[in-house]
Amino acid sequence: MDHFHFRDGVLHSEDVPLSAIAEAVGTPVYVYSRATLVRHAQVFRAGLAGLESPHIAFAVKANPNLAVLKVLAGEGFGADVVSGGELTRALAAGVDPAGVVFSGVGKTHAELVQGIEAGIGQFNLESEEEGYELSLIAERHGRRVPCALRVNPDVDARTHAKISTGMRENKFGVPLDRAAEIYAALADQPGLEMRGVAVHIGSQLTELAPLEMAFEKVGALIVELRQRGLSVTHADLGGGLGVPYRKGDEPPTPAEYGAMVARVTAGWEVRLTFEPGRVIAGNAGVLLTRVVRTKRSGNGPPFVIVDAAMNDLMRPAMYGAWHDFDAVTPSGERTTAHIVGPICETGDTFAMDRETDAMAAGDLAVFRTAGAYGATMASSYNSRGFVPEVLVDGDRFAVVADRIDPAAIMDAERIPEWL
Ligand SMILES: *Cc1c(COP(=O)(O)O)cnc(C)c1O
């Protein structure tokens, strides 16, 4: 459930008509609903009610906006970060360092140092090599840092290939059949406190079965580690729960997910961590855009050209993803159209042959479910700027990220004097 709804024929975010935001801030603009973020955070936590003190670390890459992170920190969430930049943001937003988990296959020396100096709660090691490097740095800092070993369970998450992370051929984690040996070797390192295992098999998962299969493999690994006399007090089950992008989609609910987790992890005797991203932020945001013009195309449906493009919302171009597209003030008339952006790439297409509200130049519309992997994936391709972000709270709203004009991006470029 989200707080984007029609009132008096106008699409609102909470109590704010989106037309008021477009007027004040211009388009395109991302609009997030605080009440929706809070609700999703609470529903996710409630789904885990059967577990003892689970730790929930929001996957910052899904939506790294400082205001969004602050809302979630206020709900007691930690942060799952995958870069030094995300760590800096999480701390700036008020996330407790002890609640930060640092994931990622390519943490640099500087990022490992940054994590140690910040006193983060857990490093998720993605290779044996990373463990040795982290141990040396930790020793130099006179520390022993808490770590989990990320395993690659080799299960097919049955999601889009570009967001599947738990198959043998994916770059993430260590192979399950070597995990015990690697864990044992790392547990001997003086700078590391090996305390558990981590798994994350992919994103936008619409079935629980692949997750359950992965968790069962993690459970078997925990037994094996303990049999070898190794200590395991924590397990990180990652994120990945899908969201409905299309009316009628019914991905598993947090309650169903939580019940499955409680069943599979009964008897593990560990503290569990979760790293949800999309399921918290996805339906808490829309990309508000304005129709530039419409264009006839031979005998086919017309093109509706909007002022948002693939650089602002990459998912359709990158994954062929579906985003519902609705007029902000629908007339009631329906039509079939191709929805495209202005960028000079055929891939800059949001939808082909989409049944949608009839729209004309100047009309406002939204791409729904754009709160996760939206603004965060933006680029300035075609020398377009970066879209601003707005957070709504009841009947008020604030710009929580400024629009960055193309000229400001150009200001960072130099022509050498010898040219
Ligand atoms: C991306 C990512 C997540 C979040 O995935 P969602 O599908 O957004 O829940 C969690 N953990 C790790 C390690 C990730 O890379």
C-alpha cells in the first residue's frame, strides 16, 4: 500500500497534489512519500515479528537520499552500504555506525580503512583475499573487526539476469563448497572476528522458493562450521523481496517472507540481519514528468514524448522493466501509445503499445514505483542535468535534492591551456 492516490481527480502524494510540486519545483522530479516509507518499514519489521531482535539494514543503493535515510534511521533501521560514498551518506543521515553492514565485491583499501575508522557493525567479506587485506588493516588500527563471510549458494533467483547475484557464475561471495575452509582460515586472522555468514541472491524476487533454498544451504553451512569448532553468532539473509510494479502483481508479502524465514532458521541460534531495499522504497516514490508533445507514427500508436528520460529512470532501458504510467489529472479517456523520452537512443523508451490515459502536450504524468533504483541510477547522458527529489510529509513537502543543471556539471570540466 502506498500514499499516492487520486483526490478530486488529481493524483496526490499524501495531502499534496502532484501538480503543486510540478509548479513549485518543475519537472521531471522524483517525489517520495514519508508516510509510505514509514509504513513499509513498519510492515517489514512486523513481518519479522517471529524472530528474536532481527537487525534491519536498509540497502542504501536502492535510495541513498539523505532525507530518506533519515526517515528510515528514525524507524530503527541500520544501513547496508556498498561503497565509501554510501557509508558517508548513512552516517551523515544519522544511522548508528554499529548498525552499518558493508557489502560489495570490490571494497578498496581506502574503503576498508573508512569502515574501520567509522566503527561499523559488520564487514561482509566477499572473498578470502579481502579478508586477509582487512585483517592487516585492522591490526594496524589495533582492532579486531566483526565480519561475516558472504557465500554464493548457487541458486537461481528466477529474476532478471542483471539483478541475479547468487549463481555460481555471478561475481558475489565465495563458493559454498569452499566456504567452511575459507571461514576457518579467516577466523585465524588476528584482525578479524568472524561471527557469521551472509547471503543475497538477487533483487525483485517474486517467489520465496529460491530464497528458502539459499537459506537452507546457509543453515547447513552453519552446522558444518560449528562442527569444525568455529563460532557462528550471526547470519545476514540479504534483501531481494520484490514489489508490485504492475497492477495485479502479487509478490510475496513481508509477512509470508518472515514466516518462511522463521521456519527455516528455527534452531540456528544466531542474530539475523536483513538488507531490504526495493521493498521499502520502491512504491514510496514516483517520477513526475510532463508531456513535451505527442507525435504520430505511421499507422501505429502515437508517441507520447515526456521530459523524463532513460538517464533519469534507467530501469526500463536497462532491464526492460515495467513502470505503471498514469496521468496526474486523467480525463477519463483512454488510448494506446508508446511512451518515450527525448534522448537520442531507441532504448530511451518507457513503454511500447501501452494502454494509458489520453495525454496531450503540457499534461503531467507519473511513472510509479520509482522510489528504488530510480534517482540513484541517474546519469547526465545527453548533457541532461540531475533530477531533483522531493519528500512529502502530510500536507507539506520539501526539496531534498536540488536539481543539478547541465551547466553545473560542465563547471567541473576543464580545457587545458595547451589546447
Ligand atoms: C542490492 C542489495 C540489497 C538490496 O536488494 P533489494 O532487492 O533492493 O532488497 C541487499 N543486499 C545486498 C548485498 C545488495 O547488493
